[in-house]
Amino acid sequence: ETGVTQTPRHLVMGMTNKKSLKCEQHLGHNAMYWYKQSAKKPLELMFVYNFKEQTENNSVPSRFSPECPNSSHLFLHLHTLQPEDSALYLCASSQVGQGLETQYFGPGTRLLVL
Amino acid sequence: TQLLEQSPQFLSIQEGENLTVYCNSSSVFSSLQWYRQEPGEGPVLLVTVVTGGEVKKLKRLTFQFGDARKDSSLHITAAQPGDTGLYLCAGADSWGKLQFGAGTQVVVTP
């Protein structure tokens, strides 16, 4: 595997379900991100982890719970979601601290909440 | 909050035509990036511009950063169906934090 991978690619869940999204980066980067992409809206940054430590939480509801066990893996645990949470969830990674930063994105998980 | 506005929201053209998409803000950015996102994929970086007035070319794509580093444009010459995608601009503040625009959906038909 190369780059940034995400699983599952598609997920349908009910409002009472609990599920987790997984992201893995094979680039040796030290920062990882979760974004939410809804139609016709800018990408919304949800969480940022630098060296496994959460450095940013953009007022995300507690029904979204991130986990970063190491610098290569990032999870987003989901519980009691709402239909408006349906969106494409993108994971990205970057190497922070070396000048201009480029974020590398995974293919995303398309989430539908019923 | 640095708001980035992209225009137009949607653009449909025939193969061989030229197009320009715009990214505007009232705020100054340290750098600005352009990404292209194809269906079922995440955004992929096309270019980063840093200096006011900078122009970068990537084959048939020309990127320009405004003199005041508040706006940018992407011009595609002789568009091809492979240029179809969502074009996103993202401005970086002095800490490197990215702010994305909503994107311009470009469709190039044969």
C-alpha cells in the first residue's frame, strides 16, 4: 500500500449504530487530519493530530470521537449520528515543520446516516 | 476566519475550449494551493504558489497568485475530458493552517 488509505470506502448506518472509520498513511508523516466534505461546501477541518497528540478540534460534536494510536493510524469513532452527518469523510497526512506543507488525502469514506 | 470564495461553482465546456476559475478572499495568505478531486478520490495537490504575482505553469494549466496574495486563478488551455474534476483552492495562514474553498466543478465533454 502507498499513500493514504481509508476504510471502509462506503458506510451506511442507522442513528443508533456505532461504527469506526480507519485511516492509514504510508508516507512517514507526523501529522494527520480528519475533514468533512459536504456538497457545495468547503472542506471542514475536524481534527488535527501532530505526533499523535490532538492539536485541533474545530468544535466537532462529541458524537465524533477521534483516536490516533500512532503517527501512521487515525480512527474516527462514530455513535448516535444524525442524518446531517452524511458526507464524505477525508483523511489527510502531512509532514509538519519542513517549510511549505502539502497535505496528502485518502480517497475518503462516503457515509450515509439513515 | 479567512473565507475563500471560488467561482464559478460549476463550469461545463466542450473539449478544446479554454476556461478560468477564480479563488478570492479578503484576507492575505502566506501561500495558496490548488487541488483537483476526481469522483471517488481525495483531492490531489496540483501546485503551490507563494509569491505575490507568481505564475506557474503545469502543462496546459496556468496558475496565478494575485499581487496582494489574496486571490488566485487557474486557467486551462484546450481543455480535455481528463481535466474533469472538482478544483479546490486552499489558502495557508502564517502557521500553515489551510482554509479551503467550496470548489469549482469542471466538466469537459468530448
